[in-house]
Amino acid sequence: MAKSQAMTSNLGVDYVIVYRFATTEETCNADRGRPDKTTASNHFEELVHRLASVGLATEVRNGENHSLLLFIRVASEKHLHGEVYRSRVKDWIHGVRSAEPSRETQQSLIKDPMVESERLRIIYQLITNPQAEGGAGITPKKGEWENVESLFSLHDHVYNKEWIKKWATQWLLTPEDLDDIRDRLGEKIGFYFAFTQAYFTFLLFPAGFGIFAWLFLGHFSSIYGIVMSLWCVVFTEYWKHQEHDLALRWGVRGVSQIEAPRHEFQAKTTVRDPITGEDQATFPAVERLQRQLLQVPFTVAAVLLLGTMIATCFAIEVFISEIYSGPGKSLLVFLPTVLLTTGLPLLTGLLTQFATRLTDFENFETESAYEKALTRKIFVLNFITSYLPVLLTAFVYVPFGSIIVPYLDVFALITRPFANSEKELHTTAVPNQFAINPARLRKQVIYFTVTAQIVGFATEIVVPYAKRQGFLKYRQMQSARAQKSSGLAPSASVEDAPEEKEFLARVRSEAELDVYNVYDDLREMVVQYGYLALFSVIWPLVPLSFAINNWVELRADAVKICVEMQRPAPYRADTIGPWLEAISFLGWVGSITGAALVYLFSNDGIGPDGSPSDIKGWGLLLSIFFSEHLFLFARWAVAMAISRIDSPGRQKERRERYLTRQKLFEESLDQTHKLPPMSEKGGEITRSSLEEEARSSSLGTASPEEKFWNRQRNWRESAQIGTGLIERSVPTQKEMEAGGKKEL
Amino acid sequence: MAKSQAMTSNLGVDYVIVYRFATTEETCNADRGRPDKTTASNHFEELVHRLASVGLATEVRNGENHSLLLFIRVASEKHLHGEVYRSRVKDWIHGVRSAEPSRETQQSLIKDPMVESERLRIIYQLITNPQAEGGAGITPKKGEWENVESLFSLHDHVYNKEWIKKWATQWLLTPEDLDDIRDRLGEKIGFYFAFTQAYFTFLLFPAGFGIFAWLFLGHFSSIYGIVMSLWCVVFTEYWKHQEHDLALRWGVRGVSQIEAPRHEFQAKTTVRDPITGEDQATFPAVERLQRQLLQVPFTVAAVLLLGTMIATCFAIEVFISEIYSGPGKSLLVFLPTVLLTTGLPLLTGLLTQFATRLTDFENFETESAYEKALTRKIFVLNFITSYLPVLLTAFVYVPFGSIIVPYLDVFALITRPFANSEKELHTTAVPNQFAINPARLRKQVIYFTVTAQIVGFATEIVVPYAKRQGFLKYRQMQSARAQKSSGLAPSASVEDAPEEKEFLARVRSEAELDVYNVYDDLREMVVQYGYLALFSVIWPLVPLSFAINNWVELRADAVKICVEMQRPAPYRADTIGPWLEAISFLGWVGSITGAALVYLFSNDGIGPDGSPSDIKGWGLLLSIFFSEHLFLFARWAVAMAISRIDSPGRQKERRERYLTRQKLFEESLDQTHKLPPMSEKGGEITRSSLEEEARSSSLGTASPEEKFWNRQRNWRESAQIGTGLIERSVPTQKEMEAGGKKEL
């Protein structure tokens, strides 16, 4: 029962800070100046004080390995409500919320209740915002607060259990399920699940159509290619629309505009605006632009390095598997795989580090700008590592294989200097025996879209789980041994109060979990989408494989967040950000590769006219040209059509904006009503008014303007005179004739 | 002196309405039910009454040919100020103005004085807005008010004279000159002049570079082509930026969002929104989309019709000028020109009418949406008629001339059935004698970019002027004759008061002027830009010609507006609208045609390798592919770079938004300040508090949560206990060793 108590209640804890006052490495390597205990104590006191000063109550408990667990909760709900209200007003003023919050705090909270993610976000901001902005200024792992090892909220295990149970038994996710995630984990994670769900739903159509194409249309079907290209367009544009709508539904539209500044941003000049008095820490745009130009050499270098590596491994592989027939072939076959699996992650890691440094150097002002710039660079790396192998097979190996492969003998010459007579090699093994292996392309695509997905799933979910279980076992053993040997490292739990024991054990174990990064999951989805957009024409069952994979993935990600990760802090977002650009871009590239693949392989790898020699450069380029421009035109047309579609979210927003406008308008116009109503000039044409007119015109001192405007003193006079003019107008021909007839 | 008086003063007249109570045709064709005089009188009375009801004073005078001149001015300045203020508040609420207008009307007008175009726009809206929206509902030439022939304000001749004088002597226009136009004629016309000025300024660089290329780089220089393509990118993106900036500077950013609804819009359903109570006249988007699909057959038909016509004339021309050598050649040479100059305008007119009807049928809700849709269709027509002839020469005549031209003998067979022996014709005249005329392309481009510009200038400025002078002469003669013969049609000026005679004569002559349509001038500029983007690589002096032309054009347009047109009513706009899309599109197409032209003709019309037969399809397509994608990439990069550039307009807007936000924020937060400040839990650890703790924990009824949180009663206790935990932490290895050493 105690166990279930610990699992079901968080005892009102909002956040937990792990404060590490000494690290194990420092213990071993004492020369590096470990802060002594007094410093650590003072620092910790400062931490607790700061938290208290922003209205947070704290409790401290012992943690593992020289750390303290600091439990945080809001001291007064009323104070929290004030903070929530402030945040909402700020949103409204920045145009994020369309309805003005009620002027009375409590009423506003009743009308629009606070969800858990909002509560946790506000508290998170209270803890991390700079002191100048009313926060405690605690920045985990950064600068002054390096000792604050992590800051996380506790999992809601009751909800998590229900969540996983519900999803596992449910075929499709409803919008309410997504709302639920948003309410719990914030909009940023909500957008990931919404995107994956939309992607999954959209996949159902090509999955079905793919089976049809696989059965009836044959390989490299142009019909399938066109349908997939259109599908990409519709999906991308639909998601843009949907994203907008979700942002409105969740009340976060435009939130990226008011995002908190980056802590690492280094202003070059601080300008105090003479009018607003607002200190503006700025960094000249031109200088940043210059720094961004470094991306060009970076991209070139990345393409060259990764490209060379992949191409080399590819060449070795082709050589060994298709030309080489010397000794050790059975072992040498694994050489390229070994090279790739060791070298590629190393190189990618290196380049990613470099990209991060480059982005740091670009010195962005906001987190979102930073993230966007970094994502773009990472996307380039991902693009190369993910798609280059297939591109090489499709556009180098197959069309030019018979020309290039013989040159791979250079390897043969080096690796087998003592081989049989060269003549034999050349004449028999290479130009005659060598034939392009058309199955290679399909095999490769199947590998990337089925095998690699399953392997990825395993490394993402199963391996960490096993690792963690092993680690826990190891820890238990170690601590048992330590206690037995000398009592040196007693477990942190020794001093726990009995009724808290279970709860604290749970918190300690959650403290050791990883931090969830939703962008990694998003990247995975986008890379997957890329295979679909670029290569699914090679093997029409790709969408089916992905549909199955993503159904599982959605649920596995939920499990991952609940079990393997610390509960993520709820961030806000109004888009999946730079990945949207990536999707759009991949669809575009897909229209090119799709056309090229169909043209090159439409007759099972032997070109449109039955023999590979009949592949014409201009034919290929013309297919690409038409396909690409049709794609761009379709995109334009679909975007136009979709932009016309209305949605409940948009309607709600318009309604709210209307009401707010109306209210403001009325308030502002109150005083114009005080203006005297328009009084008509003069009144009836009375004797006195006529006399007045006569007098004024006889005065002669009246300006020409006055004279002009005083001839007719009100609208009735104008009408009278006009009528007179009409009546007196020259009789028309007909009247003339009629008159003439009468006279007769 | 009286004359100059009439020219210098408008006698305070804001607008003039020409009310025609009987038309000449009706006079002749009396069966069609001419409204009799009583109806006309009543109708006129209603008109005057309506105007009076919205606070406008009127004066009526006699007009030419059965018409009345109704002079309108605002009766009370205070009332007008109220209207201006209302309009400004509305702008602010819709986010057009960034600063909230002062809450006091007069103060707002002092802070931000009303310019003439604002005044005239407000009065124009008073006259034309529906009665439900507080206007008089007078819609010239439409529906009930068909008799209101025109509604215009009077030229300010003093200003006009200065304007033209200033511009004629000034080399470049300053931003203040543009502000001046905007203050007088409104933002829509202001944007036209701003665009043309920006275009002219940008042209100076390619004009210079073009001379350089013409002298040193030879024809069809790839360097020139690349430079021009980049120039197009930079110009388009710069203009987007500039346009945004101007819209902020002129306070109209976002004005297209709040545009008045179209009078002709026919709602299908009127839905009363249950929440706002706002009547929403709507037309289903899906139905409109279906109607818009008609554009596809329309475009196809237009391309086919115009294309066939142009291609036929082209073929006839080639045939006659280059193959035909029979009788009547000197006359027949003019046949295609005659066909084109008569048939093309006829066909274009027909298609334009059709496009207008199609757009009417699409039933748009706002004027701007309507205008946009119509412009798009007109642009397609313009694209075909303007560029197809050159495209035919470049991409059909030159590369395929030697293949196609012989088939033109079909004409020969028909037109000359009795010609010399066919054998002779075929063998001598066509395949052997016929040679492509490479000068044709250049001649054609020179024609379109120099000759046609001058001709266009003449038809636009000189011809109307001459026509008008002639018309005036004719009228004078006619009226003199009429008076002499029977006194039937006395001039309208007979009854004029002597001091008004000159003024009224001027008004009557202005009433007969045409209505200025700024979109015609914009279209002309965009079509011109198209020649530059698409074909300037053929003859590098194109930009020079255009630069000279546009310097004159800017001034000629000013003269045109002042002399040949009624003073245009000031409309607002925040962009050059759909023409921006057109420019962007033309630049893109230019990247394709440019590459193709350079590839095809780079060695003076004989292909890259010196002989026309060496032109490879894949080479051409590859050039296009690279050029286009480089263009798109450059556009993306330039757009990114330019979007980072700040500007005074943007700064001003940010500042104003900041101030407004701050004010609203403070007002809204006033009452959250009333919340009690955060009080720290408990105080010092006193005996009583400890006793209290003991008691509460001994009570046993406390929930686990309470127990957990009551262990440490304030931050000082937390800090104390944390410090304690740190102090008591297990001694580290080093301390152990130190301790060990001491013991030794």
C-alpha cells in the first residue's frame, strides 16, 4: 500500500532540483579545486533564498552521491494566480490570445481554467527567469548555477498509466487525446504528437495505394510517382493549415514572437531607446550575416567529408561484393559496414559539434532563432547521411556503373598485387562479367525503410531500458558492497523518514533519468518522411511499412516519455518550426528524384526503351523539368485552395477578436459621441433668411468662396434649384415633336 | 485676373457630382423609357437630401448636356474631425496604426495632422459608403445611382504646377516627393510612383553594366545573364522590403485587411453569428473554388487563341519575307502586321471582357480580392501578347527554323497554286536558300524595348492630348452653330453668375476628363520589367533604354494625372498588390529563358560549339536546371538577408507598439497589484513553532502531503538543513587521505 501511495501521489511537489555539491570526479581528482563545504553551503542557502523570494516553498532531502534534493512548490495559490494572470495579459497584449482576459483575476481563472502545463510553465519561468524579470534566475547547469544539476517535475504515474493503456487499445488518436497531451506536457510536445498523428493518418492512403501499385502497376510506376508527389503537396499544405489551427485552439498563435531571450546571447551594444526607455541589447544584423556566411564553407565541407566517406565505403562495397573474388571475401564484405558504422557517427558527431559552435558564434537573441539555425545545419547533415547512399546507387551506380566500376580495379591493384594475371582479371572479372545489379537499389530502400526503422526503434526504446535495468542492478550491488566493506558511502536513503522512504526512492530514481528532447523525435519523423518523398517510387510498400512503424512509434514515444525520461518541462510553441521547411523542401526534392527514378528505371532498371543505352540525358532532364514545375504549380494551387478553408479554430479567433475590438472601439468612441450632432445649415427659406442673403451679398466684402456657397443655404434650396434646372431644361427632340403635334 | 482666380482657388469645393438627368441617346431613342422630369427631380432631391443627412453642404449649378453639377463640401469641420477620428480608431483596432490615437479628438488631430488625401478619402467614404455604415450610399454609375455620372474632386492647379515644375528639373525623386504625392493623391497612387522610382533607380546599375557588356562581353554573355538574374532577385526582394517600410511610414500596413466590401457581392447565405450578433453575408468557399476552376479552361483557351493568332501571323511573316518571292511581295509583307494590329486588340479585348465576367462570377467579397483575381487573369493575357512573339523567334524559329520553315510551303501551295514547278521551289527556295536570320531576334527585342515604348508613350500622352484639343474645338463649333440655328441647345454657361463663369467653365471641362486608373500604369511597368527579365540578354542595352524611358515616364504620368485626368479619389493600399507576384514570377521565368538564350546563342546564334547542329537537348536542359535552381537559391538567400535589415519605419512601428502595449499592460495590471504580497511561511524557528510542529505531527491526522511539507517551515530551515546535510556528508577520498596522514 505504501508503494502505491508513493506512485500515486506527488505530495504537491511542483518541481525538484538536484543540487550536487560535490562530484565523484572531483573527489578523485582533487587538484581541480573542488568548492569547499562552506562555499557550497552558502551557495545552497542563496538558492533556497532566491526561490523563497519569488514565493516558492521548499523542502530539502538527501540525494544520491553528494547531492541534495530540493522540493519546490508554490507557497500560495493566490500568488500563482496572479502570475498566471500576468502571463495571460502579456499574451493578450502581444496578440497571442485573441480574447482580453477578464479584468478580475479570479474571474479570468474561472472562465478559462488553468491546465497543468500552464501551471508548471509559469512555475518553471518563476524559477528560471532572470531576477530582473521577476524570476529567481536559476539556470540549471549554466554559469553561476552549474551545481544545479537538474530541474524537473515529477511524473504523474496515475495519469501516465491511463494514458498508455488508452493509447495501446485505441486505433486512432482523437483531437481530445492531443489536447490532453498539451494540457499535461505543453504545446511543444503536443505539436510533435499532433504532427506524427496527422502524418500517420495521411499515410493510410498511400499505404493502400502502395499495395495496389505493388500488385498491379509494377515497379517505378509513373502513376504511383505522380500520386505520391501530389500526396506530399497535400500533406504539407494541410499540415500548415492544421498547425495554424492547433496554435489557435491551444491559444499559442504568435508565441514564438514573445519568446524569452537566450541566456547566452552576447550583446555588442546596449542602446537605450530615447523614446521607450527600453534597454535594447542588440547585435548588428550585418555582422551576424557575415558570421552566417560561414555556413557556406561548413556545408561544402560537410558534403565533401560525408560524401567522400559514404562514396568510398560504397565503392569498396561494390568492389568487394561484385568484383572481388579473392581470398577473405566472406570477411572483407563486412569492411564497409564496419567503416560506416564506426566512422559515420564519429564524423557526424564531430560535424554536429562544429555546427553547434557555429550557431553559438552566430549569437542569436532568442532561443527559437538559435534552434532554427541549428536545426537547419543538422538537417543538412541528416540529409547527406540518410539519403546519399540511395542517391549514389540510383544516380551513379546504376546508370554509370558499367563505366565506373572497372576503375575500381585500382583497389584490386593495391589490395591484390600478387593476384592471378592481370589480363585474366580485366577481361573476365570486370567488363564482361560485371553487370549492374538492379535489385541493389530496392534492397537498399527496403533496408532503410524497414530494417533500419526496426533497428532504430530498438536502439531508442529497448536498449536504453535494458541499459537502465543493468545500471540499477550494478548500483545496488555496488552500494551493498560499499556499505559492507567500510560504511563509507551509505545510501542516501538511510536517513529517510519511514513514511517518505518509498516516495524519495522514486524521486531519486526519476532524478537519474534522461532529459527528453522532442526535436530528436521530430527529426526522426522528418528523415523518415524524406525516404517516402524521395524514394518510395522504388518500392511502393514504403508507406505501408511507415504506417505500421508510426502507429507503434506514437505509442512507444508515449512510453518513452513516461518511463525512460524525466517529465519534460512544458514549453510553448506554435509550430513544428524549422522542420516544416524541411518537409516542404523534401517534397520538392522528391518531385525531382521521383521523376528521375521513374524515367531511369520504369522498365525494371533498363530505361524507357528497353535497353539501358537508350537513356537520353535530355529525356531525363525534361522529365525532371516537367515534374518539378508541375509540383510547384500544384503546390501553389493546393496552398491557395487550402488557405480558403475555414475551421473552428479560425472562427473562434475571429469571434474573439471581434468582441474585443468592439469593446475597445466603444470605450474609445465614448467621447466622440459628445460631439454636437450635425446641424443643417439654415432652415426653411424664410423672408428673413432671404433678406440676410441679400444683405450679405450686397455687402460685397464676402469672399468669392462665401458668395459661392451662400447661393443655396440648405439642401432644400439645392434640391429646389436643381429641380428647377431640370424642369427648365431644353425640351428634347421627342417633346419638341409632341409639342409640334399638339400645335398642329 | 479672374482667370487666374478660377485656376488657383477651388472655392472650398471638396467633391463635384455630375448628375445627368437625360442622356443624348435617350433623347434620340425615346422608346427606351427615359425617366420623365418629375422622376428625375425627385431622384435628385433624394440625392441632395442624402448628402445633407451625412453632414455635407451642397450647391447646384447647371452642367453640360442635360446634367447638373452638384458641388459638395463638408458643412462643419468639427463633424469631419469626428469622422477622421473614428476612422483612425478603427485603423488602430485593426492593427493598421501602431499607436493608439489620443483619447481626445482635437488633440489627436493636432498630434497627427490630417493630410489632404485623408480628408478627401473620408469625405469620399461619407458619400459612397452604404447608409448602414453611416455613409450616404451614393455609388456613381451603379444601380440606383446610375444617373450620378461621376464623382470627383477638383484639381489643385497651384500645387500641380509646382509639382510638374519641380519634377521636370529634378534628377532623382526624394522620399519627401513621394510623401507629397501620397498626401495629395493617396497611398495607391503613391505606391505606383514609389515603385516606378525604385525601379528607375535600380535600373541605373544594369544600364551601366549593359553598356559595358555591349562593348566588351559580346552578345548573349553568360556573365551578363547571371548579373541580370541576380539583379532581378535583389530588386524584387528589395522592393518587398521597401513596400513594407513605406506602408508603415504611411500608416497603412494591413489596410487591405479592412477594406470595404464590394457592392456587387451577392451573398448566398446571411448567417447571424450567435455570439457576436454580427450579420455575416457569406458565400461558400468551396463553391467559389469550383467557379475559379473555370480559370483553367479560360487560360487554355486564351493561350490557344492568342498563341494560334500570333504563331500564324509569325509564320506568314516568315514565309513572306524569307521564302516567298512571288508577285505582290512588297504589299503582302504588311499582311501579318495588319492582321496583328487589327486582330490582336480585338481578341485581347474580347478575352479581357471574358476575364472580367469570369471574375464577376467568382463573386468576391472585397474589392481587393476582386482586383487581385482580375489582375491575375489580365496578366496571363499580357504575358502571351507581350512575350510570345519573342519566345517564338528564340525557341522555335531559330532552333527549328530549318526544319519547320519548309513546311510553310503549305502556304505556298495554297497561295500560289500556279507557281513555277514545285521541284524548283522545294529544292532551291527552301532547304538550300533558306537560312536562319539571326538578326531577327535582336531586331524584335529592339522593337519591343525601344520603338514600342516610344509608340506607347505617344499613344498614352500625345494622342489623348491632341484628341482632346480637337474635341474641344468641335464642341465649340457645334454649340456656336446650335445657338445660331435655333437656340435649342444653349450652352450651360448662359446662366452662370459672372464672377463664377470662369470657375464653372473649368469645372465643366474637368468633368469631361477621363478617370485615372493607376493599375494600367502599373501593368505597363510590369510588362516592361518582363522584357528586361526575360530577354535583356539578347541586347544588353535594354536596361539603358528603359532607364531613359522611365525617367520620362515618371514625369509624363505626373502631367497626365494633372492635365488629362480627373483628380483621382485617394484610395489606400499597402502594396502594389498582385503585380508584386507578377514581378516575382517574371524574374523566375527570366532565369529559365536567360539560361536557354545564352546556351543557344552564346556564339552569335550558332550554339556553344560553333555550329547549330551541336546544340544538345540535355545541354540546354542542364543549363536551365542549374540556372533556375541557382536563381531560387539566390532568391531564398537574398530574401533572408534583406529580411534582417532594419529600417526607420520598422523601428518607429516597434516603438509605437511598445508604448501602446506598455500603457495597456499597466491599465490591465492595476488590479493585480492589489494582491497581497507573498508572505513567507512562518518566521524564525521559535520554541512555539517547534511545539506546534510536534503537536501537528503527533496529531496523526495530517495527510502525508502536509507532513512532508511541514518538516521545514520556511526557507531558512531548508537552508539550515541543507547546509547540515552538506557538512555531514561522507568525507571524500582526499579528506580521508588527509585524515589518514594526520593520524600517522
